[in-house]
Amino acid sequence: MAQQPKRQYNFSDGTLRQFADQLKINVTRDAADFTPRGITATSLTSLQTLIDGFDGITTDEELLGRVTTATEQKEAARETLVRQLRAIRGIADVAYNGKGMYKSFGFEDMTKANDADLYRMAVRVHRVATEELTVLTPHGLTTAMLTDLQSACTDFDQKLDKQVTAMNNRDIAKQERIAAGNNLFTEVSRIIKIGKAIYQANDAARYNDYILPAATIGGGVEEKPEEPAS
């Protein structure tokens, strides 16, 4: 199993994004001091590319909304399918008195079945009911009911696929967001390290512009605001 990426910073994505934006402004302002240290206009263009890439990934709130919607639609389709299965179960129970061919439908644990097993049950019930239509018709089964069951089965399968896709998309985007955030954080950390080195001894105000907002680096020690060396 592939190892899941872990965030290298403990503040919000929005805080990282805003800090990176302000960092670019500060470095642009202090370009005369940064250029000799290798932070040039090209470096800032690369930083902006990382910011834009981070911005371009769909937020978890958006994707969670899609997962929630897909789940609600799947649950509604499941309820419709179960309702139709119950109707056919009642007919089959009367026709076979709960014995013999009734067992072929496999109605057991209908409401407790997981989604995948419920779908297989519905396919099986449709197949057996179609084969036994002659026997079941006098007890109320119609071809329209079988058609409705087939449609409900197809709809449930499609809604289930959409839910799984939405969940997978959310997981993929989460990994992409963490990777992009870590890449941005790494570059931000590199630039502020240079900034602190430049202003540590001679400019307290500018020095403080290059301190991370209450961050933990490497999953360990909190970086406290530092005072310039006297």
C-alpha cells in the first residue's frame, strides 16, 4: 500500500496561502537584499506557480458536499429498491408458503445487507421472479413490477458508482492538496530562512516579516518568534 502523504505544517491551508502571498509581496519589496542571495524575479514566479497550483485544487468542503449529495441520492435509490423487493417478497412468500422455491430468492437480511450485496440480491430476485412469473402472476406479480425492479436496480447501481467515485475523488484531491501544500510550504520555509538570515542583525521589523505564523516544522518543534541578534 502506498504511503499516505502527511502535512508538514499545522496551520490551515488558507493561512499558508495568505502567508505565501504576503511573502511574495515582502520579497518584492526587499528585492535589493534578496537578489544577491539567489532569490530573484524567477524565484518569485516559481513561488506564484506553487501558489496557483495549490489554489487550483478543489477544497475538501466542495468535495465533501459532492460526497454527501451522492450518498443521499444512493440512499434514496436504495430505499426504492428495498421497497420493490419487499413487494415481490410478499408475493413469493404467499406463492411458496416460505418454502421450496422461496429460498431461491434469498430475501434473508435484506435491510441489513450492504450495498453491494443488496444489488446482487436485487439482480437475483429479478432473475428468479422472471423465471417463475407464471407461478407468481396469480398472486399479484406483473411484468410492470419486474420492469420497475430492473429500473430500480440499475438506478441503485449507478447511484452507488457515483457515490464511490465522489469518495475516491475526495481522497485523491486530499492527497494532491497535501502534496501541493507541502511543496509550497517547503519553498516558503526556504525563502523565510534566507530573510531571517539577512535581517537578523540589523532590521527587527523586516526580520519579523519572515517568521511563520505559529507553525510546527517537521511534525515536531513549534517555531517561536525570534528576536534579532543584538
